[in-house]
Amino acid sequence: MATFMTKAWASECQAVFNAWPGEQRQASKLQDFWDWINMIRPFVTGRLALSVRDLPDGAVGDTLTLDFQAGEVTAASVLSRADAEPGAVFLLAGSYADWQEMLAGYDVGKMVMYRKLMLEKGDTLQFFTAAFYWTELLAAIQSVPAT
């Protein structure tokens, strides 16, 4: 089990998302949903940054960066927000407490809709056009164990 917001955790997030969804997750939703995800996937290119606003001291960085090429995560790292933000197409940020809730199983769709993870950089319409894609990404991240 990797430590939250470390290179090892970022690498696990990349591997899990690129293998997503597993059979159990796929069976939990209609095939039409996955058809839509597969239709959107080729258009997802660029960097997504997921930041923790108030990460406790001692962390390597406070932002998970995921570089996408045609829907596949090609690189994952943990950077400071200052280093991650300039290259990000989208940046979502939430408090450490909200991140902990999400990692403990809080509904990822509600994380975005209730502004626990807020879009702080990027075109809102473009982001929400692929909202289900992003919530599946968050669900994949949520499934990665972290200390």
C-alpha cells in the first residue's frame, strides 16, 4: 500500500485507471454507459491535475498529475500545485478532509457536484461534457489503497 500523494501512489493510480473498469465495476452499470465512456476516451488528451489545498506538512507534493493521450494515462506524478498548474488543461482541488472522505468511499459524483472537488482551472463546459469519464477516473483513484 503506497502513501497518499507520493510517486508510488501516482504510479498505482495510473496502472489502475489504465486497466479500468474491472469486471465487477463494468457489471455495475449499463453497457450504454461504457459505450459512451469508450466514445469519449479517444478525445481525452492533456494533463489533469488533482490538488489537495491543505495537505499536511511533510508531503512530497500536493497535486496528482495525470497526463492523458487518447484516454490512456501515459504519465503520473506528484508535484507542487505551482509546478502542476501551468501545464494542466483541468485542475480540480479539494481540502485534505474531503480527499480523505473520497478515499474512504464517499460518492465520487457527489465530490464534483457538491463542490468538494472544485474545477479551478479549465473550461467548465468542456470538463462537464466528459463528466462521467472524470467520475470514473475518480472512482479508479478511490480504489487505490493509500496510507
